[in-house]
Amino acid sequence: MRLLVVDLLAERQAFGREGVREIVSHFPTNEIFLWAPHTDARLDYGFGSVVEQPVSADAIVITGSRRNVSMWEPWMDDVVALIHASKVPLYGICFGHQIIAHAFGGRVERASTDSHFVAEVVGLNGQSDMAAFAHQEHVVDAGTLDIIASADHCRIAACRHPTRPIYTVQYHPEAVGVVLDAALACGDMDLSEREAFADQLLTTDVSKAFNF
């Protein structure tokens, strides 16, 4: 399997390198391609092939980002073009969720405060999971995507496309203990932030979030 990761935290040790390592561990990959259109200063992950443009793949993941859909940058047009052109399963996490919704006519707004905590996500099927949220922007209109899960602070917590294999979540299913510990160790979060992400409460991961 060829997996293309739109790697939008490529300059970060924890949610970049370790987060992507956790994401790809849930795919039966033979080849991993890492595309970071937002930066030329990426870390060496020690795995995967860095590419300057999207390559053909059997699945695509768009990660979270420190950038914001509400503060549009030119490289984001290239990500939207990839979303529209994709015929393979496409998965969006956090920023990925937001830019996919934008690409299908949705709207993203920036809240006055950010959300960094573990919270319950409830699906339309009644399934409940505890997930790690780390965001300030929210999808407030999903466009042509179907809303399939919500949280108390985030009405549109997960979406899917009605006819294409596209699935998105606002939360971070890759934020498992080892990734959170790496974030604390490298200074990506402080102790109070680490304690807010009580990983012993988490009941989801990448496979469960996307129903593999």
C-alpha cells in the first residue's frame, strides 16, 4: 500500500514525527510519502520518502497544522486541489478536517478561546468515545459533507462525504500516550497541558476514528 501523508506539522518533533509515526502504524503500508507544502524546514523523520509534490497513492491523510484555514495561505490551494482530485480514501485530522470541509463548500471560524482537552465525542449511531482535542478553529458549516459525530464544545466533530471515501475528525486520534509524552519531553507542551490530555481516558485511536 502506498500512503501519502500531507504532513503539515513536519517541523515538529512530537505531533509531527511521532504523530505521523502513530498514524501510519495503522495502515498496511509498503511505501510512505511525506508532502509538506507549507515549509522547507522539515525534520528528518527517519522513515518515509519526502516528496515535493503529491504522488499517486492508495490512501491519503491530511494532518493537523499550526496554520489556520481562516488565515488562508497560497499553499492551501494546492491541498484543496489534491482533495478535489483524489479518488482514493482520504482522511483528515484537525486542520485536515477543516480544509476538507472548506473544499466542499463549508465554513471554518476561529473561536475566542482554544480547546485543549479530552472530551466525549458522540456519533449519530450513539457510539461514544473519548478523544483528544487541540484546536481553536471550528467547522461551523460542513458544506456537502455529512456530519457524523459531535462534542459538547464542537458540533461538527466528524464528517464523511456522502459518495466518496472521505472521512474527517476534528480531534487528534493519533494523540496517544507515547506522542503526548514526546510532546512534553521536547517542549511542545508544558506539564499542565500534558495533564489536560489524560490519555488514560482516551478510548479511540486512528483505526477506530476512521472505522478501519
